[in-house]
Amino acid sequence: MKMEKSSYTCSACGKNFSTSISNAGYPGGKDCESINCPWCITENGTIITSGIITSYREEKGGGDSR
């Protein structure tokens, strides 16, 4: 199983988050998937993939995790 990771800064709340795209190896079936901020759920772009996008909060400098 292949996994890709990327880092983002949310366009709405300004907090940092990362995503991973896990690919189960299914041929075809690519679709436009949203990249959502795990802090405020705002869409921060899309990507064409046949994998599953998971967003993770990045807490740096002891910021508020709520």
C-alpha cells in the first residue's frame, strides 16, 4: 500500500495540518476528492486520486488544540 503525505496551512483558520493519501491499489476509479482542514472543516483544494485522504492536525508551539 502506497501512502503520500503533504502539509498545508488552512486558508480559513490559518492553522497547519497534514494529509496522507492511502492507495489500496485499485486500478482506475480516480475521482476529485476534497482536502479538508481537520480544525475547521473548510475545503482547502481538491486532488484527483483513487486513494483515501485523511487530514491530521499539526500542533506546533503548544497552540490551542480545540
